[in-house]
Amino acid sequence: MTQTSTPSVALVGCGQWGRNIARTLANLGALKLVCDTDGPRSELFARSLGADFTPDIEQAIHAPGISAIALATPAVTHAALAQQALHAGKHVFVEKPIALSIADANEIATLARRLGRVLMVGHLLQYHPVFIKLLRMVRDGQLGKLQYIYSNRLNQGRIRTEENALWSLAPHDLSMILALAGEFPTAVYASAQAAIQSSIPDLVVADYSFRNGLKAHVFCSWLNAYKEHRLVVTGDKGMAVFLDSAPSWEEKLVFYPHVVAWGDNGPEFKKGEGLRVAVNQGEPLRAEMQHFLECVAEGKPPRTDSDEAISVLRLLEATQHSMDSGDRTVIS
């Protein structure tokens, strides 16, 4: 993409993650405007990146010369702001989740299609070089028939007051699991615990069943003694571990050629030595933002489009229903 073809982007929402997006867009030559209600502090930050600043969201969304809006605001605002931006003729990148209800998400997606605008959702790990490699290994049959996937997303991080651990942490993992499985689960059983705030669970465990026999498990919490971002994929030809919290890049993807062999005494593991899988190093957020800019410039659909985002949202809603009811939820 040449400098002259790079779309001009306004970032709305300059919190911790919004600042990461702003820096990345600035490095790509796309950031022109920053909007946040925290005026003085955010304005200094915007100026340091060579961008203009406004505390007025309406002004940012309707700013002339801006072709796209990146939304890094609280999840409760995503649906309304995305619709405003689309009505203003802008392409939209919105952080996960796309909305808090399927109805709102469908409305946004329909509007984007009708207006011919790019709508992309921030499922960041879909752009991680290690996950891209892992997905290719699965689709090429290197792990064989998938049997089990589990994901741990654990932090001793910021405790949210506006959303629970499921909605804050699990969308990335559900997005990856759906991509790896290639189909939608048929049922989920989930449980949660709220230790800090009685109405906001900070620990969630969920188990998913698929029509083809695959099982998946997600454990997410921001109330943990250590940081662990681990995705394990088990097939009948081997297992792969994506450890995004590994201290070095070379340790992030390991393939274990473990298989189960059946003998006279029943099944037993035939273990193989773990093999590090070489993956070219890259920054996922930069790849994600680059992809968004290319989609806007070329008019092509993004990898994490509204269909993918709505699938993740459906799974979030079903998981929340199971958490609330205490029962297994069948997913239609």
C-alpha cells in the first residue's frame, strides 16, 4: 500500500488498548484524528503522534477527509457508534465484541452491506502469525482428526466493572476455536464465580460440544496468580500448543507427535519429543490494522468480518445463558 492510498482513520476511544491502536495506525501513516472525552491527557497523546484531537464524538465521526473510524470504546457503546459511523459514510473497525446482542449485530452488519462499507471486528489473535500457522497445520491435516481443544486465558490484570470475564477475555478464544473446528458447537455448559464484585464474574469455565464429537474447553479469569495464554489442540496424529505468554517467540508454538495406540491391554500413549515450530515473528496488532487498511483501500471483505463476529457473539450469548441458568444450553 502506498502512502497516497493509505486511508485516513479517526480513532474513537483513547484508553489503554485504544492507545495501542493509535500508535499502530500512526506508524502505518493512517492516524489523522483522535477522539476521547478525557481531553487534556488524550490531546497531548494525539499531538505526540502527529494527529489532530477532538473530545466531540460527533465531530470525529463526521470529520471531512476521514474515510474510516476505529472504535476502541466500552463494549456497551459499540453498536450505536458503529451505526453512526456507517451512516456518516465511514468504514468501521470495532473492537470485540461487535455488539452486546445478536439483534444489534445483525443491524450493524446489514447497514454495512447496504452502504457498501467495510465492517471489521477486532478478533486480534486471528492475525497472530503463530495462530495462522497453527490453523494451517490443522487444515493441512498435520494433527489428524481433531478431538479436543482447550484454552486458558488467565491474567492478574485490570478488573473490569462494566463487563464480566467471559465478555472481556473469551471472545479471542472462541474466535480461534470456531476457526479451528470449522463448525459451530451444538451445546455449552458454563459456570462462573464472582469473587470481587458480586454481580460481575471474574472467573468463567465453559465446555463446548460439537456435532462431529469434538470437545472444547475455555477457562478465563483476570483473578489469577500468573499470566497464561495457552491454546492446546489435540488430534489423532498429534498435539499442538500455542503459548502466547511464552517468554520467547521460539517457544510459542510446539508440536507434540503424541498418539494413542491400541494394544492387548487397551489404549496407551505413544509419546514423541516436542518439536518447536518455526514461525516468522510479527506483531499481531500491526497485521490486524494493516489488514483493515487494505480492506478499506481495496474494497475487500476482512478476515474477521461481521459473519465471523456474529458467530462469536452467538456463542457468547449461549455461554452467558448457561452461566445464568446453571444448566447445559443447547445451541440452535
